[in-house]
Amino acid sequence: MESRAGRPASHTATVEASTIPLPDTITMLLEQLEEEIDKLAKTSPVAAVRAARRTEITAEQVGYWAARSTLHDCTPGQAAAALGLTESAARSELARLGRYHPYAG
């Protein structure tokens, strides 16, 4: 079985098991949001795009301070392990969310 991103579902499960856990309420809300947007895409694709865009905006807003705090709380290696990413990918993701250059001193 493959995930929507084209990766084997077992890869996703392995990464999820090795990363910092999310609270059950957040996991359930994200799963419900994905299901609702998928349903919406069948009846109104443009509304589904709007919902996906709104989700991105929300993630950017709430991710800003979380990314900035992560920089102060963790080394890049620790952040990478907790996020299930390579160190380079973690730097890039934190920079994107925290709106800074990943290699700025």
C-alpha cells in the first residue's frame, strides 16, 4: 500500500514511530481535515483547493514561533531526529516556517 505522496505506507509508519509523538487530538483533527478536504474535492475541487490553501496559511501562522523556539531548544541534529527528517531538510523546514535563511549566522 502506498501513501498519497507515493511513498510506501510502511516508510511513513516507520518515520512516525521514530519521531516526536503528536497528541492524539492533533492527529485526529489532521486526519479528519484530510478526509473532509478529500470529500470536498469530489464535489467542488476549487473549494478543496481553497481549503488546502487555508490549511497552508494556518500552518505558516502557527509554525512561525514553533520553528523559532525549536531553534533555541534543539540542535539541528536533535530537531532532525524529532521531525523524522535529514538535518538539511530539518534546517530548511524550520527556516521556511520561521521565515529566516537556514544558514544565516
